[in-house]
Amino acid sequence: MNSRPPFRWLVYLWLAIAAIWALSGLLLFSNDNRGTFGDMFGAVNALFTGLAFATLIYTTWMQREELALQREELAATRDELQGQKEQLRQQSETFALQQFENTFFSLLRTHGEIVNAMDLVDENNRVTKSRDCFRVWHKRLSGLHAAHAVYPPGPEATLATVQDIYARFYKSHQAEVGHYFRHLYHIIKFVKLSAVPNKKQYTSLVRAQLSSYEHVFLFYNCLSEMGYAKFKSLVEEFALLENMPQELLLAPARHRPLYAPSAYGEGDAA
């Protein structure tokens, strides 16, 4: 509702003042007793002063209304800019998430291609391909463990034994498994360093791609000198061993405690 007084009211006042002024002039011109009548003209001066003050009030009122409208427009503009800022923030987050997921799923596809490219040929020219290679390597690792494992008392001695057994295996199979674990490490590290809010949602997708024997080799690779310093902490943080069949470990009772419970998803929903 507009409370501003109509401008025509001020016009009417001005016309009334002009009429009074003109009438007083005619009366003074035709009246011989101008001095006495002139004293009465002081009332007209007071009227002029009053009307001027009324005009000032009217102008001030108009300015106040205009300032109020400007404040409302500024508030509306500020709200609109805030909405645009929030919209841009959401668009930026969506774009960043899309970029992350494009890279993540590209890395995941490449990892699958690395696995599919694996092949082994035994002395009878039988070919083992893809994930089945890890089953063959598990037999070889088990043989090395049976032949060379010695367990003095203490967890540090157990870790040293595991590292020695895996180092023997890795020396003969570095070209086959080295690339696999380097790429797997970089996928998990990429998720770790990203700004996505639910990182375990993506590391769980990586974990779901691993077969039982791949999980076992992840277990031993991250205890070895190749993975202990950097990869093992990521395995524990993201519970990458949660679905590992622990009966496939070379010595389950001795080896399982070498990881924190979080690596197996214990006490944390992964």
C-alpha cells in the first residue's frame, strides 16, 4: 500500500497561494488605505512560510518512501545474489564430482584391463589367464612359506618372516604383480586425496572388484617392503580386507594380527 500523498494536493496548495497573492495585490492597488491593509499582509507571509514548510515535509516524505523502496530493492538484489552464489556453489560441486568420477572409473577400467592382460604358461604349455593367475601364485607362495617360514616369538619376528617369504616370491614375479599393485595403490590414493565426501563409497567399489586370491595377495603385498610404508595404512583406513577369506592366509592365527582390526571392517561400517 502506497502512503505517499498525491502530488495534486501540493499543486492545489500552490494555486491557492498564487490566487491569494494575486487577490491581495488587486486589493492593495485599489485601496487608499494601503498601510493598514499592508499590515494584514503579514498573515499572507505566514501562510507562505507554512506552505513552504508543508512542501518541505512533503518532499522529505517522498524521499523517505524512495529510500525505503531502494532498501527493499537492495535486499531483493542481495537475496538474489545469494541464491545465485549458492547455485554456483552447487554447480561447482557437481562439476568437481563429475570430474572425479570420470577419472575414478577410468582408473578402475584400466585396472580391469591390467588383470585381463595377465597370463601364465606352465611347463606343459597350459595357459592361465586373468584372475586365475592369483590362484596359481598363491600355490607358489604357499610352497615358499612351507619351505622357508620360521617363526621366533613376537609380532615383529612374524612380520619379518612374512616379509622374507613375500620378498622371495616377488623377486621371481615382480614383472607380473608389480604393475598390478602400483596401479591399485594409485586408485586408492586418488580417492584418499580427493574432496569427495564419502570416500569409502568408492573404495568399496574397488574392493568389490577383487577376487579372494587378490585379497590375499593385497594382504601380503602391503606387509612387504613394497607396501608397508604407504599402502598398508590405506588398507586399514578403508577396510580393504573386509571380504578376504581369512582361511586362505598362509598362517591365519599368526598373520591376521599384523593388521589393525579396521582393515577387516571391524567396528566400522565400510
